[in-house]
Amino acid sequence: MRSVPVADKYFFEENSRSPVDRREPEERARVYYRYQEKLLTGAGVKVTREQLLQIMNRVQQLFKGVTFVLFDDVLVTMKALR
């Protein structure tokens, strides 16, 4: 998907300006909404605002409680790469 680099660039720029996770909830939601909008429209998917909000809510439900864990060798490898 060519839209991923465009959306990622947008998010990176926003996060550089001010960390997204430290912003007010409404501002944070605006950034996440715009990111998803760039992904979908860049891929040629036309969605209404309501549809996009429904998609975002569903994804949030699906990933609720999901955590990420490092593989055992990650920290050792990162130190070796320094």
C-alpha cells in the first residue's frame, strides 16, 4: 500500500510537533482519525466520516487488552548493534 508511507509521515510529523499520546483526548482522536483517513483514501477506499469512525471503534474493540512482548533476544541484539 502506497498510502502507508504517506500516513506514517503525517503521524511522525504530528508526533514530532507534540507527542500524540500526551495530547488532549479530542486532539489525539483527531490525529488518529486523520491517519486512518490518509491510509484509506490513499488506497482508493472512499468512506464517510461515520464509516471511518465505525471502523476505528471496531479496531479499538478488537485490540482492547492486546499487549506486545519483546522476544528474548531483542535487547541483546540491540546492544550488539550499538
